[in-house]
Amino acid sequence: MSATVPGTASRNDARSTVPALGPERAIEWPQRTVRTLANGMQVVLAEHHTFPKISAELFFRSGNALVAHRSPDMADLTARVVRTGTQSRTSRQIEEDLRGMGATLGTSAGADNSAISISGLAEFAERILEMMADLARNAAFPAGEFEREQRQRLEELRIERTTPAFLAGERFRRVLFGEHPYAIVAPSETQVAAYRRDDLAEYYGENYVPSNALLIAVGDFSSERMMAAVEKIFESWKAGRAPALQGNEPPAARGRTVNLVHLPGTVQTEILLGNLAINRKSPDWHRAVLANALFGGAFNSRLVTNIREQKGYTYSPRSTMYPLRQHGYFSVHAAVRNEVVAATLTEIFYELDRMRSLPVSDSELTDARNYLSGVFSLGIATSSGILGQLSTLYLDRLQEDYLETYREKIRSLSAADILAAARKYFDSANARIVVVGDRAQIESQAALFGDVTVWDAQGNRM
């Protein structure tokens, strides 16, 4: 016969009780200094003295979408080669200079923007800015480096053409955006093989100009002295006007459509579905983001609870509100076993329609608010996190208090707000559905949800 030690039960009860959340801590935002130079370059500086480091990023408001119909991926390939040499520095000299400053260099390009980023020790802040200016103004595009990056991109494309997630994303953007440049996310191998060094230099000359540029620096510095250094280094940069993105309106959706990308022999199917939605400039953005967190954007969301925890169809389903500069879209993703494709789609649409039909509970709403507020707070704990949030603010040209009021606006939303956002932006009746897998295993299941169009991995209709 077992005996209970006095006090043990009460201690166990205490350990099993979840403590109440404490009051949310206020965020102390670093003071920002914002200025536009005479040549048109916008500068944003934020002091952050936690560590003796500086993070700086020079953005250009031009990306792959700008030349998508003519030269897909041109912005990305240009960014790759920009870092490989200037008129006065070879690739090796750049690497040696970075090591001497305890710094790292990155270059990148997406649909709407390109960027040069350098992080390093704060004592070398001026040298970091000088290297950044050299790359932005004097890239040499060495022939050997261009050819190496071109070969690398071709190899990446061959791998992507065997990757279900890539193929799903590519086809989804095609059917969602139609003739708009956002529809094109990757070039063909033939297109990349046809690129020449002069094509990159031309794109660089047109778009890497100060009126198209935004410099953000966060770190352990005096804003006054840093601004003086920025002006000295960048003020002689000759002004120029970059071309603007032009594109047709995306097609209106009428009824569900299904696009199947045939990838023979796969035992798993990639599912991606969704619809056009909004970007951050919309007054509904906060409502839509919170609705998405409740549906599938958080780990304890309805989508995860249903098809991961209860059904066991997939490990990591998710949904996203994805903002681009001119448009935005809502998407739902899941990778599932071939035999449960139809069952998974049924549950996804069930949860979408439930969000559109009934208000969420108070407990769900509270959890989702806490989740978004917590993720936001964690995201600005470092200099790079602050830089990322500032880039969202200034690249998207949002209201100046967008960051400071974000948590307050999320916490002010009600169940009625979520219901309204779901009804407006979770367009289940007109969803674009993409499935990537073995046609013989999944076509009959996909056909339950709409007329099926079949493609191969190269983008050819079958």
C-alpha cells in the first residue's frame, strides 16, 4: 500500500498549472535619423549599443519582376556577380578586406528589391560604408566570375526542376498572376545560358542608382557622426532615374481551378493553394495577418491542429499572407502522402469555410494575439532584426509609426474583425489549387476539386 507524502499533491498541482502571462513589456525603439541626400538616396540610421557592431544594408527598389518578361532572374544574377569585384578590388581583395574588418558581405535580389548588406565591427563603420559604396557604384563584373555564377545558376535550376516545393510555387504564381511580372519566378535553362556579362552591367547601370536606393544602418555608432560619413562617401554618387515596374492586372478568379505538375515516381504530393489578397499598405493588413495566424500561420493554428495533430496527414502545414509591392496573396501549403491528397484538401477547405462562417473563440483570439505580438518582439532583439523591420517600413513606404503601433493594433482586433477578414481574403470558392506529384496516383483525387490542367516539370502543358 502506497503512502502519500504530505504536501506532494499540492506541489504536483502547482507544477501542472500554467502560470498566467505577465504584462507585455514596452519596446524601447532606437531613435531614428532619416534623411534624403541631394542625389536622392534615402538614409535611415538607428543607434543600438548592445554590441560593438554595425549592420548596414543598401537596398535598391528594383528586382526580378522588373525584367521578368524579358530576362527572368536578371536581378538575382546581377546581385551575385556584384560582390565578385570592383574597378579597384578583386574578389580576393574583397574577402581579405572583410576579414580585416571582422565583417560579412551578402548580396541578394527578390521580386521587388535588390540589396548589398555588410555587418562588422563598429570601429570599421566608415570602411564598411566605403566598401558598400564601391560595390554599388563600381562593380566590374569580371568575366570569369560571371561565367562561374552563370554555371552555378544553371545547376541550381536543374535541381529546382526536381524539387516539388519549387515546382508548386512556380506554377502557383503563374496561375495566380497571369501576365503580371509577379507570375514569373524563375528562368529556363535556355534563358540563363543566353545571358551575357553586358546584360548584367546594363541592368546594374539602370537600377543601382541613388534615387532608387535606401541605406539602413543599425548599430553601435553616433548617428551624427555616421550621417557625416554617409554624406562624405555617397554624396558624389551621380543621380539617375531607375525604370518603374509595369504590369497587367492579375486575372480575376472565377471558380476553383486545379493545376497538376507531374513528377513521376513520387510518394508524396506537394499541395499549394490560395488566392490574391492584399499587401501591407492595405488598411485591412493587420486583420488579415491575425486571421492567417489563427488559420495556419501559427503552430497551434486550426490547420496544424486538424491535418497534423488529429489526422496525421503532414508534419508541417502552414498558411501565409504574402505581401509584394503591387499586390499580395494568401497561400496554404502542405506536403502529404499520395493517398490522402483529397482528404487533405477537404480538411483545408473545411477549415477555411469554418473561418469564414463563425467567429473565433476568445481563447483562440487571445492566443493568436499573443503569438503575433511575441514573434514581433523577439524579431527586434538584435541589430539585424531591427534593420529588417525598418526595411519593411521604408521599402514599403508605410506610415512612420507603423512599427511602434503594430502590437497595439493587433491587440485591438476583435472576433468580428477576424470573421470579416476571413470572408474577404480566404476565397475558398475561387481558390487556385496546385498539386505536384505522380499523375497516376493523384489526378483522380485532384479532379474532385475542379477541372485539372496537367504540366510537366519544365512548365510544358501535357
